[in-house]
Amino acid sequence: MNEAHRRIWLCADDYGISPGVNRAIRDLIGRGRLNATSVMTVGPAISRDEAAELRKVAADSPRCAIGLHVTLTAPFRPLTMHFRPNDGGMFPPFPKLLRAALLRRLDPEIIHAEVMVQLAAFGELFGQVPDFVDGHQHAQLYPQVSDGFLAAVKQSAPSAWVRQGGRNAPLAQRLTAPKALLLDLLSAQFRSRARRADLTFNPAFAGAYDFNRTSDFGTLMHGFLDGLPEHGLVMCHPGFVDDVLVELDPLTVQREREHAYLSGEDFPKLLAAHAVRLD
């Protein structure tokens, strides 16, 4: 490898949320356009067959990590019977979970139990521990949630790295994006807890943007890669829209835009311009 090039992680979240998302992620891995994906073991589109298809395409890739996408928010349902708080048998919506976490009204032991079961479900599907562990809607970063999350990873997958959401950007740039600034603040505490647990994590993070706005993903990706250090991580959400996805998640058409860009001819040129490699 050219020493001037940085190797980064480009991670597609939400494998298991719908068949269309699964197909899009496998397509990009097969093209060498992704080198990581995280799996929702509570998703409706995860099964032994879907896991086997992912393992197969990842095995043919020079460098592809498969992680667990710990899910603790609606509209998904917990795998443990006594998860609290819940909303009609589902996890709470993420604003409710975040608010309870900030007010320290959660029980880390309940979080720990749920994450342990999701880790076990991943092991049953893939026959191994995850290469890394992250969280849907960044829930792993929330106060109290992070306590149970990190304890479970340390107990069941101590060799896995965990995902933090802090950026490697000047303060003035951070202040222009409130959502990313919140991730920076939560991630600072998360990194401290991960260090105490002797767990490794990605040195920097990018990929957060306002999914409600029509954005040019190529322009966004240019900003994500700018200044990202070696082993930094870019989160993405490629997918093909199907009925299952529409029922579960408001992020639909933008997933197809991400897939179109990542599978197109401009993306490798952007990687080369930024001296970045995925292999």
C-alpha cells in the first residue's frame, strides 16, 4: 500500500432492517465500495440466510468487518422480556430514551441484559463475535446506556472495537452542526469509559447529516473525508427502498441516493483525491 494513503472504515449501518437495504449493502461490499457493515439482530430482515449471504460477500472482500448494530429504540422490539422503558412492547423512541438517559432515569443493568442478548443473537447467526459494536441512532453514546453497553461488550466481545461519534474538526466547524456537536459531547464521555474498560475505538467519526434535507451525497462525502485520520470511520446508510423499509424508517429515498453515489464512477475518484483507501 502507498504510505501516503490513509485506510479508513466506510460502514453501512442497518443491515437487517429490510431486504432492500441488505441487497444494497451486499452489492457495495461486492464492488469494494464498503469495508464494514453493522447488523441489527432485532431487524425483521435478518435470518440465517441473510447472514450467510453477507458472510459470503464479505469473505470475498479483501477487508470487510461485520459488526453488531445494537438497537434500543422504536419501532423495534427488545429481545429481553423486561426491558424498560418500553412503548407498547417496543423500545422507546430515541428522543424519549435520550431524555431519560440525560436525566439518569435508566437502569444500566437492563441495558446490559439487552445488549448481551443481542450479542448472543449475533453469535448464533454468524458463528463468531462481531468485529465491532456500534449503536442505532447513536444510542450507545447516551449516559447510562454506555455503561451497560460497554460492560456487555467487555464481557462477551472484548476483542471488538466500539464506535464513538466524535469528529476530528476545528471547534468553529463543530459549532455549525448542532447534531454533530451533541455527538462530540457524548462521545468524549464515551471514549473515557471505553478506555477504562480497555476497549478500543475508532479515532474519529464522520457521516452525520440532516437526513430531512435534500443533500448532494458526493458533496457531503467530500466533507466527511477531509481531514479524517487513519482508521477513522464514515457512517453511511445505502439501501434500496421496499415496503418493509417504508413501514419502519423515514430514511428512504436518501438511502438510494447514497447507494447510487457509492456505486458510481465518481466515488473512487474522490477516494483517490483524498488519498484514502478502503482495502
